[in-house]
Amino acid sequence: MCGIIVIASRPSTRPTPAADDLLALLDRAVAAESLAAAAALVAECDALLHGVPGVQALLGRRELIAAIGMRLDRVDERIASADDALERAVGASPDELERMSSELIAARDASWAIRRDRLRTVAAVDDLAGRDTGAAAIGGYLAVQQALSALDRLEVRGRDSAGLHVYVWDHGLSVDDPSVAALLAQRTAAPLVPGGSVRVAGGCLSFVYKAAAEIGELGDNTRALRAAIRSDELLRLALSAPTARASVLGHTRWASVGIISEPNCHPLNSEELEQRAGESACYTIAALNGDVDNHADLKVQHSLRIPGPITTDAKVIPALMARHAAKVGDDLAEAFRRTVASFEGSVAIAAAAADTPEQVFLALRGSGQALYVGLADACVIVA
């Protein structure tokens, strides 16, 4: 099935946790009298390692990561002992068994979270971002990693293509700078917006990464996306500014309308052929779960000039939103509402516009779809 992931973040105001504080919590967990107390202390350490501050604390610090791993090994020994005790507690009361089981689950969850979420995320961000990475770049690459990790999970239900879109703003780059122009060359002209394309839209740089294959294994698409992002020097340059901000919209597709191809891979943008001046000044991108049943009628009704190789119904979403935005001015929410109100079928939609890259527009229509919104450390995650 198709899946949507959005990461919309803001700069964190939380301080970077100190190494001594992290290790002190884990030392106390190792020495704690009860497994419940140990679990609470490990969970407290895990909370400090969330978000950009947590990545900053660990990025490039192999000795600290190793020290954390050694302490978690000792916590895991306690967990193993508690597991054995639970197996032997034949005559214990139901309440006692419930208490022991709850403590065991809490301790396992906390230890797993640090090992498999925090440490794995740091390694992935390090792989994407490289050395000498500032807070802004860490935030951008962390959002990308969170989206890629989510796509890996979403693809368990089936996949044939995947795409990732990144808006970067407040990057301080000038497209007239020869070095920037050289990086933009060949990436701004392709009309079908293949993977690797870039658009300059308002104050944003719009980066698109796509992968499509009818035959493959789970993880192939995200590996291809990760490799493209890792090698993107323009993205690295844009995120290097201390003021840079980024938002990410990703999608994994199991095609129902339109062939399996890069042009049909979501997210798609609002560009049309032979764009008329003032017709679509608002650059928009969108991803779709479900089907817009009347997409062909909408193309005719609004005279949408969609390139022939793009046959997915999702293309009408950003194209219509941009058209409506030209009519209602700055009210992008109204432009989005008018777009979705015209659809027939079952849809879940996420969209974003270059004019307000810090915002994401979400919609459900019909039955059989869902969107979930989670509040994380200095960010909102939509799935």
C-alpha cells in the first residue's frame, strides 16, 4: 500500500546534553536497586538523546557511543536476569507477575530505544551529512533520515517506487553565484522532474529524489534515495548555512493509477507544460494515498497541461492547488480546500508550498484512508 511521511521541524531550543550527564544516568541505572528504577533512568537518558540536541551530543564521538554501549550491555544483563526470574516465578501471584512483566518490558523498551533508535539514527545522520556539520545541517539531515527510516517501515506492506522532497529555505545562497549556478546546471531544466531535480521557488530550493522499479527487494528504494542524498553537494551547501531550515515530504507507492515510473513517482510538483504568466505563481508539491477517481475529468475541466509521461492521478493535486492559489492570493489553505473539495474517491493527501515551506497541508476524503500526526522533539511527524 502507499504511504506518506512528513517531517516539519523547527530549531530546537533544548541544550545539547553533556556526555557526563548521559553516562551518569546509565551508571545509576546499572547500580539501581530495582529494575523499575533502572528502566526509568535509561528512559531519562533516551529522552535527552532525542532530536537535534541528542544527535549533536553523539555525532562523531565514537568513545562516548562505545561507553554508552558498554553500560547498556550491563543493563541488558540485568534484563536477562529479570527474564529468568520471571520464568521461575511459578508460585507468584498474578499481581506480582504483572509487576515483574511490566518492569521487564519498560527496561527492554528503554534499552532498545537507545541502541536501535538513537545510536542508529546518529550513525545514519553521520553517513548522510559528513564531517563538520552545524546544528542547521544536523536538523535537515535528521529530518531526511527520519523520513527514510519511515519509508523503510511503510514499504513492508508493498512497494514499487519511492520519492523524497526537501524544501530548504534561509540557506543564504545566490543562484547568480557561479559556484551555485554550476551545481544547479542540468538539474533545473528537466520538465518531468526526475530524481535529482532542483527547482528555485521563491526563497526555497526544492530538491527531489526518486526511485522506481517494478521488481526489487524491500529497502532498495530507500538505499537509492539515501545514496543520491549523500552525494548531493548542493543540498549539503544549502544546509551548511547556520540559518538554514528544511522540511521533508516522502512517499512510497504501490501503483494503482499510472504506470510504475520515475515521472509517476510521488511527490509531484505543480509545473505544467507551457505555463502562462501569472497562472501558477505558487510552486506546490503533493503526495497521495488512494485514488482521485475523477482526475481525468478535472484535467479537462481545468485544461491542465500535464506532460504525457505523467499518468498518475496525484499530479492534479499540486497543479490544481497552484491554479486555485493564483485566484485566492495568499490563502493557501483555501486553495488546498478548494482542490480537495473537487475530488471524488478515497484519498489521504499531504502538500506543501514554497511560499510557506514551514507549513504542511493535510486532507482526508472518502473512506479507507488515515493520517496520523505525532509530536516529537521540536517537530511534527505525519504518517
